[in-house]
Amino acid sequence: MKKFYTKKLIAFVLALAMVLTGGYATTLTGTVAKAAAKKATLKLNPAKLSLTEGKKKTVKIKKTNVKKISSQKWTSSKKSVAAVSAKGVVTAKKAGKATIQCKVKYVAAGSKTAKTKTLKCAVTVKAKAAPSTEPSVSPTPAEPTVDPKTPLNKVLDEKDITLRIESNDKSNVGEEREISIVGGTTETMKVKDNGTMRKELSSQYLADHEMGLGANLGNTMEATLPMADRAKATEATQFEVAWGQPITTQAYIDCLHSYGINTLRIPVAWSNMVSNDGTYTINEKYLGRVEEIVNYALNDGMYVIINDHWDLGWWGQFGAAKFDETGKKKIADEARRAEAWKKYEAYWTQISSRFKDYSDHLIFEGANEELGSRLNDAIYPNGYSSADNEGDEKVSGNLTKEEQYEVTNAINQKFVTLYAVREEIIHRAIS
């Protein structure tokens, strides 16, 4: 009997142990699962990236159970292959492989302690596909046509041209004569412009009916040199080729015109060769070289636009500012602003005087893109956006938006009315 009860007691104790142990195990398992469910995870999306040269892709941080990311620092193992911005924008540079890394400082959900983790993305950059030399679809142009292999250095004959915009593009062409251009690169050149000035024209009429297709003779007479080299330059052609363009020729303009181009814009940086005595006298060689190119186009009956371009960035003088005695507050630099007006008037006095005898096929453009907010461009003590000395510091202007409008309108008005007394000039000027 005693033995029977002993067995019963042992069985009861074992059963109770199993129940208690099972409950504890269940509780323990749930706790672990719950903790695992809240574990913080971070990774880059995508973790692998394939890009073609020149393309971009944003890599993002994918996070789970993260309360906040307090900082992130992006780096590339090979910047020459793939660069990355502070916001994770990957730019493919050249073919190859690189690893993008992001060092993240974060705080997990339910925690107050910051942790750091480095995430990685493998990047493969592929080279651009070589452009096809053959058209994907065989062209079937109307006859007659121009051989697509015709180089741009060949002047088209009348028989080669299937479309021409009708315009009165020969109204300025007179008898050819030989003249000597002051400051020009050659002793003499042949010109045809007859100086005809029609007084009942408008800019709108010219644009709609006369000027036709246009081209910009960029990177030539508006090209600039570093300040030290600019001071040493003695020939206008040194600037003309400074940005990689060849010397402009009559043959090139003839070729351009034969393809239907009827207007040529010549952007100019007059400050390239100007006196430093406060008179802003433009070197005759620079005026002469521009005049030669103008005549190349006028000889073909084209319209020509010359302007004062970016021009070493001197336009910031109109909104020039300086710091007050405390060195903290910007105030208007009235002396520098006055010099801007003096320079502008000096330039256009010389330009209009030089070209006053040409026909209305020559058009003046008072400014390029420099009006408006560009009047506040930062300039160095020398008045330009390029420094004479490495230690110089730029200061930007402080014109308000309303003042920018006012100065822009004043510049345009100055340009239009400066020579209103000269009838041959006012009919040419446009803003």
C-alpha cells in the first residue's frame, strides 16, 4: 500500500514539473520571439548596382525597427569609377567596379543607445556602347538631296539645296571693294556691305521675315584667359583660340551660310584687351578682329549680332557691395557701381562709333545673360570674377529683387537712348 502511494506521488510531482517547465519554456520562447521581432536591421537598397557610364542612381537605406538615423556618411572605394553624393546618389564615371559604403549612426526602436553600422553596395559600371555608324533605318529623302557624307567644309551649290528660307538677305550687299581695317589681322580685306539703314524696321519684323536660321560663333571672341595671361596677350587672336576654336575665316562663314544659316551671333568679351587707366579704351586690335569677322558675314548678306558677353564677369559691379566697419554687414559699394556705368557707357560709345557706318544687317545686343540676378555676381577687388592674386576674396552684391529689376531696366534704357541723337545708331539698337 505504501509503495502504491509512493508511486502516485512521484507521478504527480513529475507531471507538475512538466507543466511548470512547459509553461516557462513557452513564456521564454515568446519573449525571445518578441525580442527577435524588434531587432533593428539596416541595409542598402539595392545591395548590387549596375550602371552605364554617365548614368545616375540613388541608393537608399532600408531600415526596420530603427527609431532614427542621426548621421550617414557616404564614400566610394573608387571615385574614378563611381562617385557618390552626400544623399546617396551614385554617378557612374567609367567602366569598372567599386564599392559604395555608408557609415550609419542610428538608434534602435526601444533603445536609447546609438550604434554605428557600415552598409555596402557593390557597383559595376559598364562602358557606353559605341555609336552606330550606320542608320538603323535607310533614309529615303526626296530628290535631289545632299550626300550625308558631304563635309561641312564644302560650300553647297544651288543645285544641292532643296529648301531655302526666302528672305531679303542681300539688301546690304553692294559693290565689292578692298579696305584696310584698323587693327585688323591683315593689311586689306574685301568687303561688300553698302551701309544701307532702313528706318521703318522693327525687331519683330526682322526676326519673322529677314533673319532666318541663326548660329552662335561661340568660344571665339568671348573666350578669356587667366588674368596673368590676359595681361601678357598682345593679339586678339590669342583669345579667339583660347578655348579650342580655330581662327574664323571667310571660307568658314561662306560654308555656314550655304547651309541656310542667315544670322551670325558673335559674342564678345571686350575686357580682354582694354586699358587699365580708367578710360576703358578697347584695344584697336580687338575692335579690328571683331570687325573682320563681322564683314565675313555681311559679305554673304547675313545678319550679324555683336554684344558684350559674360566678359570676365564684370557685370557684378552694378550691384557691388562691401562690408561696413564692423565687417559683418554688407553695404552698397557706390564707387564700384559708378565705375560699372562708366565702363558700360565707354564700351558702347566705342563700339557704336566703330560700326556706325555699317548697314542695318549689323545688330547690337546690349547684354547677354548678365542682367537680373547676375548683377549681384561675386567679384574680386579688381572688379572681375577672376582674381589677380590668390589671396583675394570675392564679395557678392546686395541688390534686392526689386532693385535688380530697376537696374536692369536702367541698363536697357541707357543702351537704347545713349545715342538717340545719332539717327544711324538708334535704328540699329535693340535690347
